[in-house]
Amino acid sequence: MTQIFIRFLIGGVFVSAFALLGDLLKPKSFAGLFGAAPSIALATLILTLKTEGRQYAATEARSMVAGAIAFFVYASFASWLMMRFRLKALYVAVGSLALWFSTAFGLWYVWIR
Amino acid sequence: MQVKISASASTAWHEYAIRFLFGGVITAIAGIIARQFGPGIGGLFLAFPAIFPASVTLVEKHEKEKKEKAGFPAGSRGRKAAAVEAAGTVLGTIGLMAFALSVWRLLPSHPAWLVLAVSTLAWLVLSALLWVVRKRI
């Protein structure tokens, strides 16, 4: 339980720090880069390195490549929907998450499993 | 073509609290999933778009409020701003792939702190380069 709480705190701090950086930068398209900052990855990998070691962390990073490809597909689709149809950002961002899950797990199934 | 640092007066503390909460929850969930199903599945969540929905929603809200405060009808201005932010995130995800590849390949044979620092730099440099190239096209 303590481990989970520590993960929660460190993850929150990293994500907030990168979000703050993104908010401080202009133009918006450059600030948008920080929407894909490796904040959760850094928080998780630092903790994993402490508790499980390098090999375990490297295995997580390998799967993260698939997760990042899925993020690319998801963000491209969401961006296209917003540009093309001017839909409400929240609906597009949440509604398209199914695409992240299907791409990430699809890649895991064919490449990593 | 310039990148500027501006005061973040438009972001309220509760909006950072929401991001903190999202980031914390996803990091905790990634840890639980890795423990339950192994690092192969858990690692996928290291690139979960945790703050993307919150970020684009806040950008849309702020742009809409800014326009209305100036006495103009907001129209689709907020949604356009959110789409521009999302287009930037697409470029950031390419940098994120480079980060993951770098950690995966370098971590077993190099000091961990160095690998994380170099990989974070790789994310930033590649993302920024792609942004510059895209701006010029």
C-alpha cells in the first residue's frame, strides 16, 4: 500500500511539473509537445529501478515503445477529428481512448507477447 | 517562429490538482498492472495519454473564456486551439517513442541515471526538431 501511495505521489509530481512547463510555453502547438512528455514513464522507471532492477525496467521500456506508437495513433486521430469536425475536445479525447487501448494491446499481442 | 515563456495566470490551482490526480492515479495503476501481469503489459501504460484529455479540455476552455472576456462570441475558437495543441502532442509522441527505444536499448549496459537523462533529452530535442520542421513546411 505504501508503494502504491509513493507511486501516486511521484507520478503526480512529475505530471504536474511537465504540465506546468507546457503551460508556460507558447505557441500552443509547441506547448502541445508536453502533452506527450515522459512524465509517467520517468516516475515509474525511477521507482522500478529501485525495487526491481534494470532488466525489469528495460522490459517495461520495450513495451512502452508499443504504448508510444499507440499514443501517436490516438493523438493523430483525436487531432484530425478536432480539426476536421470541430468537436468538443473532452468528448474526442476520452472517446478516442479505445483506439489507444486497441493499438497498444494489439501491438503487444503481435510483437511482445 | 519563436518559442516564448509566458506567465501562467490562466491555469487555476485546481486544474493542476486534476493533473496531479490523473498523473498519480495512472502511475499507481501502471505499478499495480506490472505487479499483476508483468512488465510486458505494465510497460504499455508508461505511454498512456494520462493528461492529454485534461490538457486539450483546459486549452479549449481558456481560449473560449479569453474570447468571451474580450467581448467577442467564442465560436469554434476554443476547439481550434485544442486541435492545435493536439497536433503538437502528435509530434511529442514521436519523441516519446525515441525515449522508450533509448531506455530499452541502453538501460541494461549503462548507468541508469545517465540513460534516463539522455532519453529525456532525446525526447525534447527530437520533438522540438520535428516542431521546427513542421513549422517550416
